[in-house]
Amino acid sequence: MAASVLVREENGKVTDFLSFYSLPSSVLGNDKHKTLYAAYSYYNVANTVSLKQLMSDALVLAKQKGYDVFNALNLMDNNEFLEDLKFGRGDGDLQYYLYNWKCPFMEPQDMGLVLL
């Protein structure tokens, strides 16, 4: 797994940053392509630019690094950029089981998830 981070600074202070990690997948039955290189949005903070602009920068950076696809979950504030930046909906739902944790149903924009 590889990770990429872009940090914006002003006067020696971090103002914004984005990060994503890599999770490549094998492509079966294709003589030309053996691996699909997927970037997954990880942790992003936008203070001096909009989240949409920051994620647009993430897409450019991922493309420059050779990724084929960029994934982001529809949680927290991600709805601010998903549609405008042409993210397509996935074909399924991700299900997480959290041990010893009771919680009523929550809307995606009301939750955050940090994968370790």
C-alpha cells in the first residue's frame, strides 16, 4: 500500500491538505491490462480553498501518479464535490460492523470513518 499527501502552506503554517492511499486490484482475463490502480480518498482538510477545489487537485495528482480510478465515500462533507467532479455511484453498499457499538441509523453526511 502506498499513500500520497499534498500539503498547502502559507507562512510556514499548514492550511490545507489531502491524502489518498493505493489499493491495486488484479485484472483477470485481459492480456493488455494486468492491474487496476485505484486511489482511495483518505483524510482531507480544506481551509483556504473549497473542498471541491482540494479534491479536484487530488484527482489531478492521482492521474499524474498513474492511477486508473479515484474512489471516495459519500460521507461527511464529500457531497460538496461528488456530483460536480463527476464521481459515479458504486454498484453496491459498503457494510461495516463495529464491535460493541450501538447507534441508530445515520445519514452519510452525519458520519465519519477513519480506516486504520
